[in-house]
Amino acid sequence: MSPGMSSLGASTYWNKAFRSDRVNTVTEKKGHTPMSTPIVTGWAVLDYSHQALRAAVQGVPAGGWELPTPCAQWNVTQVLQHAAGDQIGFASFLTGEPGPADNPFAPSGTLAEEPAAYLEAALERSAKAWAGVDRAAAEVPVPVPPNKLTPEVGAGACALDAAVHAWDIAMATGQPTTLTREYAVELLAVARQIVEPLRAYGAYAAALEPRDGDDEVAELLRYLGRDPEWSAA
């Protein structure tokens, strides 16, 4: 979700992407124990982005879950719920298994389990799905328009979602960002291929004008409608 996005528009897209036959009506199992060793997908940018999101969530202070975020309508808990739901969404398209139990674009802000475990369950599903993708395939199904992408771009789209929400959570809770210039270049190349259709649904705000002195990270964030200098204060 982007600053100022329309929840109604995004929900409309979600309802189209996750048809009733794809949506899981059973909630995720509670008490999931985080894996001691995260699954390696083999897609470097996706493994990096998963770890960035994992680190951001683990770094949230005890009183930080209701803090505002760059996603203007959501607090930290809601961004976590959205990000986890998106990872499950990508996995469900790849494997045909149930999608997220709840609409990622209407997060409740209430978790029934420990946040890191909640996220790990989603990352595990996503990582397993991407680890099993045939890299030689012409295309793979994904929950973003046009709903089919090459494996490399599809993995990059999943990584983009995780990385940007890791940034959201880090900024909201005063953590240093782990978004690097190297990966920002790779993620921006993916973003330019998938983001424009999503703006129509409000999944990303309009791109912000670049500024002199912007580095690769700032360029990516502005393209995604985020202010690189955003602060909760």
C-alpha cells in the first residue's frame, strides 16, 4: 500500500486477483514456530528482501506496533499484515494452494499471534513456492497485472513488495533501512514493468518528482510514491 492510496480501489483489485476459489477460509495455524534456517529461494533479490522484512519486524520495539507509517492509512501492525498477505498471495498463485485468509488491503490491525511468527509463516510459504519455480519457464502466474510474468520478473515483483514494506516498517519505528543501492537498482527495473497498472487500483500512489542528489534508493522510493525523507515526526 502506498501513501494516500484508496483502500476501496485496492480491495477491488484484490477481489479480482483472489477469486473466491483461491481465498483460504481457514485462518493460518497459530503457534507457528519460526524456522531456525530460512528457506533460500535461489533468487538473490527475493532472499534479500525477505530478510529485510524479517529484520524490520524483529526490530519493532514493544510499543511500536501502532505507530503511523508511510502508508498513511495504516499503522505498523497493518503494514505487517498486508506484507504477509501479499507473500501468501504470490505463493498461492504459484502453487494453487489457498490464498491469504484475510484481505491484505483491509488489515485489521490486530494479531492473534506473535508478529515474527506470523510473518515467518508467510515468508516460509513464499520461499517454498519460489524455490520450486522452473527458471526456464516462459512465465509464471502472479497476483499482479498482467497476472503472468517471467520467473525472474515475478520473483522481483514479490521481492519489491517485501522490500518496500520493510522500508515502511523500519522508517515508522526508527530503524535504519536495509534497502541498498545495489538492490534498489534491480527493484526499480522490476517496478517500471509492473507498477503503472497497479496505480489505477491505488496500490501505489503517483510517482514523486525526482530531486537533485537522489541516490538509487531515493529514486526507487519516489517512483513508488514514497518520500525518502519521510518521518513519523
